Amino acid sequence: MQASAATVNLISNPSVEQNVSGNTNKPLDWQTDKWGTNTTTFTYKKADGQNGTRSLYVNTTKYTSGDAKWFFTPITAVAGDTYSYSEYYKSSVYTDVLAQFIDNSGNSTYKWLTGATKSANNWKKLTTKFAAPAGTAKVTVLHILSAVGHLQTDNFSLTDTTVVTPPTSNVVPNPSLETVSATNSNLPDMWQTNKSRTNTTSFTYNTTGHSGNRSVTVNTTAYTSGDAYWSYPEQAVTGGKIYEFSDYYKATVDTYVYAEVTLKDGSQQWLNIGTALHSPDWNHFDQQFTMPANAVSAMVYQSMSAVGTLTTDDYKLNAYNPTGFTEGMVSVTFDDALRSVYTNGLPIMDKYGIKTTQYFLSGYTNDPYYMTTDMMLAFKNDGHEIGSHTVTHADLTTLSNTDLMTELRQSQSDLTSWLGVTPTDFASPHGAYNSDVINAIKQVYRSHRSVDVGFNSKDNFDIYNIKVQNIVVGTTPAQVMAWVNQAKADHTWLVLVYHSVDDNDANVVDSNWNTHTADLDAEFSGIKASGISVKTVDQALNSIVPQL
């Protein structure tokens, strides 16, 4: 079966809702350009947007030659790939659209994409495709005004639509480690050992295994920093595709699974895939994750970063096709009980009739940065689910058992006393958990939501590790809709994690987790329009559990 290389919008700030920090008159990651002889002004409009409130405006009052335009900062492109571009525009005169291709030396070539674009009094969608020529390193698209008149644009999209065949079988070489290296009998063929920074670690190629007669062990006897693991060469993957990694392991401590990914531009990313809880007997780690849009190769490994022993076998990495539920669902969750969610978020929730799960902290109700109990009660009375997020937002993996149980039980008791409902669903602060934390959560709550990335399906469902998509700086409404459409098509459960909702990043403690109101409005509008079933975590679990 064939699939597109990516469905992710490559344009940063595509609805131009985000302004440059400290300058509300300049959109983030957008530029203006004018050449020739003409009198032109550029405006970052604060109203009349096609999607949200902001849009871009060019007005030429005198014209002899040249042109004027807004354009997004050129982005990395792949020579030979095919791209799909769209935008919405209004104009008083004919305009032109062209692609600008930039090579590694900074030289530019241009290609007209649609010829003359007719004037439009109301928002009109423009859609076109183009292939990046040989030598292309970066690309942007120019919608140019070259006459007396005006041009207004908004809601841009650029996606790589190159058709590729994703690997559907296991891409890990020598996955059961049975084949011995021809040059070193202490190594499995195609595998090597890795150790970084300060730790004392030994590696063993065993003559017993989970299946067959072979496995590998990492044994760390002294640890200060870094990690140690077995690895294989990166293998070709398809960007934007959901993959599944699994292995069998035995470990004396909790260990962590990471993906090492190389992108089309040669840079690398490391993804945190999940936590493998310690297990004295063979245990199965299985996790799905989405490859970055521009990924070309990847290797997934299980890492030791503590004193202990880890043995692994039977590795698998392949494109993932989930086993869905009876319908696709989305749950919208907010962490921390931040006051901006009440002030700026609740009106948008009411606007679209979206009921959320609010994972409340209970220890900061007298702090003006957080909600009061009356504000929390407003969410409860409005039909939102009340979940727990501890008292003080502590990293639960660092606490004594007594302090851990206090964080879990006291927050539940506080919220029950204030709001008249007993929270049954829990989200761990910082997404931090280990086997001790999970065992403690099971004593108090019926579910645990992590920040591990993924979609929840029948074949991977874990009520004490509900997977999510995190809304962070740079997450666009288009990306959220791509997740929603994926869940709807696959009949999986998508859980979105939001934090603060504030148009001024300087107002929030960590702007990486902040969402602007225009983006939240656009995302909720898209969710509502998609027709996907929107449920609180409690409602979704009530639907899912009987299907398992």
C-alpha cells in the first residue's frame, strides 16, 4: 500500500496568529519584500482573518514596476519532492503566485505556479502543486502584487506529497540477535555497544534468550551520568507515519526507550518513546509513535541510565496499523489549574460546546497564577470532568512512599471537599512516573494519563498509561487537525494536553506549553467541524473498557 510522505503543514505560524514576542505588529516567521518603483504599505491586520483574527495585507497606491509581497521564512525542502500549497486570499486586482527555490549557496530560482489569479471580494481558496528542482535546499511561496490595488492573505499550507511505500515489515536487522558477527563472536551481526559520559558498564552477548539462543545485556555497576545501550544501524523510515516499536526485556530498574532519527536536512532528533518498568522476568515493551515529518531513517533503542542490569531480545520496528474502537474519539485535557484557562479558555470551550477534563492541582488556590476554588467549581458546574494532578506538582518519582501517597490522596480529598465530586482519573506532573508511582496510583485512581506520545487503540491500550499528543509552542491548528483526522480515520482515541491559554507569553511560567487564544479557537472550531466524538476522559473510558 502507498501513502504520502507527510501530512504535516510545513509552514510555521500558517494562520499568522502568532506575533513576534514584544511586537504585535509583526507576525512570527513572516517577512515583507518590495522591489522596483511602487508605493506600497504592508499591514499585519488584527481583524477579518479567514482563520482566526489575523491576516496579511499589501496595499499599492502607485505603481511603475516591480512587486510587493508577504512570504513565510524559507523552509527546508527536498529536491525532487512534490509539494502541495494552498492559501486563502482577497484582492482587488489580478495577482501572481510563484515558488522561490534556494540552493545551498543562497542562489534563487523561481517558478510561476498558477499564472494570473483573479480578483476576489470574498475569501477564495488557492490550491496548487509544484516539484522542487535539483539543487533545492529551501523553498518559500510568493503571492505578489504588481499593480495599484490590495491583496489580503491568510491560512497557508505547504505539505510534502511525495508518494512513497512505507515499510510494513520489521526493519530491525538481526532482530532476534541469533546471527553472530563474522568478525567478532562477542557481537551479534549488525549490532554494536554504546556508552556515554560517566558510568561503569559492561556488555554481554548471551547464549540464552527470550526466543532462540541469544540476547544482549547491559550491566552498569557505577553511575554518575550518561547512558549505555545496544544499537543497530539506522534504517529507512517514512516521515509522518506512525510506527510501532517493541522488544522483550528483563531489567532490575526502570529503563527508557528512545528513537534516534535523522531528518532530510541531515540533522538528528531524539524522541522519548516511553518507560519500560523494571521486571525480573521477560516482559514485553510495545509503544507507537509518530515519525517526524522530515524523517528519513531511525533506530530505536532501550537505554540503561542507572546502576542495574538490562537484558533485551526480539526487537521490532515497523509501520503501524492500529486496531480501532467502534469510533474515533478525542478528549481535550488541561493540566495545572492555571487561571488563564478559566479566564481565556473557558469562554472558547463554551463557544464550541466542548467539555474537557481538567487535571487540577489543589495546593495553589491562593496564588493569583492559579484558579481559586470558585473557578474550579465553575468548570464542574459547566459539565467538565475534574481530574487530579497532585497537590504541589512534585516529580512523583523523587518522593518517599509516604509523600507520594499524600500527593495522590490529599489532592483527591481536597477536590472532593471543594467541588462535591471525587476525581477518579489522574495525570502525573511532568509526565514523570515509574513502577512505584504506577503501583501507588492504582491504589487511588482508576486511570493514569502520561505525556507519552501516541494514539490509544485496542491493541495498545493501557489504562495506567493513556497516551497523548502534547500542545506546545509551534503546534499549529493544522497539526491538531491532522491528529484529529488520524484518530477519526483509524477509530482511535486521541488525547490532547494543554496547559496555559494566554496571548502574552511573558505572562506564563513556561511559554513552551502556552497556547494563544486564536490558536485554541481555531483548534476547537476544527474539532467541532470534524464531527469526531468529543468525550471527557471519564466518558471515553466508559466507552472503551467494555470493548477490550
